[in-house]
Amino acid sequence: MLVVKAMFYAISISLMNAANAQHAVVAAEQAAPMITIPAGIFIMGSNPATAHATLKSSGLSKPMYADEYPLRTVHLETYAIDQFEVTNRAYYAFVIAQNYLVPDTWQSNGYAFAPDTLINADLSLLKQLAQQVFKIEVSNLSRSQILKALIERRELLNNLPVTGVDWQDAHRYCAWLGKRLPTEAEWEKAARGTEGFEYPWGNQWDIKKANAAGGHGWEQGVAPVGSYENGKSPYGVYDMAGNVMEWVEDWYQPYPSPNAPATAPNNLKQKVARGGSWGGIGHYTLSYFARSAQRFNLSPKARFNDLGFRCAQNLLTVKQ
């Protein structure tokens, strides 16, 4: 395994030396299509009465619903948001073009080992990669057969959401494409529409509409983006419930309240992630975590195998 790790870090360096202008064009083509969210009001947060009625000791670091109210209407100008979570394929182009360090998750799932690096590996190393990283039995295969199997297995990871990225990684990727991370309000409106749905598809939980609550047995845990057609939001945005938690722009702090207007604390230390994820054990498999109003607070340096992101973009409002 030490040989494989050494190759992983060598590949990280070779990726950084392979930057060229063409990859920026490739990335723009591979980036997720965007959905325009029209200007107007939407319902954000949770109803205090409902929240208090369900508060209970849950073993969580904070009471359920405690940071989601007050329920209120919020007006946003027109903006656009990625229809899908950012994929491994799109993020790889960014890594190449910006000499950027690869996510640690690519070491464990094999995505760091691109075809142009695998093709130069000897038979012994290819066998180690196949067995230790890609989990493929290759004892009776030739070098060309092993190489083909590795490349095909890696291609299956192209459309999985990139994970193992911290807030700064996500921020830099979006900026590279002339975009930005969505705000909490933008993310929530894109997820629940103007009717204030509990989940992107409506108010009733349906495990068949999201890769959540422990997952659906996908090999990598995460599902290829856009796999849950019936779980998309009213605006047609996919995977807003489950699959991976998603970084947003905001620092984690209380919402404004009529009785206690929010002030920006001086000790902001955590960022917000939205949407819940595929995994979890115990209480983290509850549908509560896939709700569109749910807020998860994390260190901006956090990197998990169920944490990713999508980008947003300002749009000019044309006045008639």
C-alpha cells in the first residue's frame, strides 16, 4: 500500500505540472448546466410552533429545528444555480488548470489515477492499484486487460459528485468559472420553491426520491448526479435532498428575529452546509436531515466523503 500512496502523491505533483489553457475550455463545457431562479419571494425557515412541538433530546449537538426559525418570507433577485452537484470530471479539469491539490477521496476511490498516468505504470503497480484501490481481481489478466479494467472503472466515477473538498476548495472552484457559492437563502429557494415545501418534491418524505437516510446501496455511497428524477425541486434542480451535503457561502449564525435582530458575531468560526447526505448512522439517518430548511454547521476546513457543493451566479435583472 505504501507504493500506491507514493504513486498517489507523485500523481498529485504531475497533475500540477500538467496545467494548460485548453482545460479551462473543457471545464466550462463539463460544468453543470444552470437553472435560472426568477426574482421574487419564497418561504424560508421553520414554524416555531412546529419546531417547539418536536423538540426533544436526540443526542445531537443542538436541538432539532432550533436554528431554522423564524419562518418568514424572503425576497431574492434573479440568480442562477447549478442544476447538478459539481462532479469529479468537472473538478478534475479545475485541478489540472489551476495546479490544485487533488481531494483525498480520490486516493481511496482511484479517481486520481488518470489514464495518462496509468498507461506508464508497470504490471506490478497496475496489479496493486487494481486490487488495493479499485478492488478488482486481476490475477489472470494481462497488462492491457488490467489497464482497460482500471480505466473503465475510473470512468464510472466521472459523474459522481466530487467529495472531500473543504469550503475554500469549493469557493475557489466556483470563482474559477466566474461563479460563486450560493447563499443559504438562494440554496433554500432553489430547493423548496415558493410554496415552502418540506422536501424538494413536496411535504411528505419519500425514501425513493433521494439518496438519503443510509443510502440505496450505491458502490461509492454517493449516486451519479441526477439519478433521482422524481426528487428534483420545483425549479428542476437535482439532488437537493441527500447524496452529498453542500457548502454554501454563509457563516453559521442565528437568523434574524423580530425580537432579537441578528447581529454579525465577531467569532464566526463555522460555515453552513445544506441538503443532508447519503450516509450516516443512528439519528443521522432520519429524514429530518434531508429537509430543505435544515442547516448543518461545519468548520470551513472540514472534508468528508459525503460533502460536496454546487455553484451559483448573479444574473442581471432586465427592467421592462
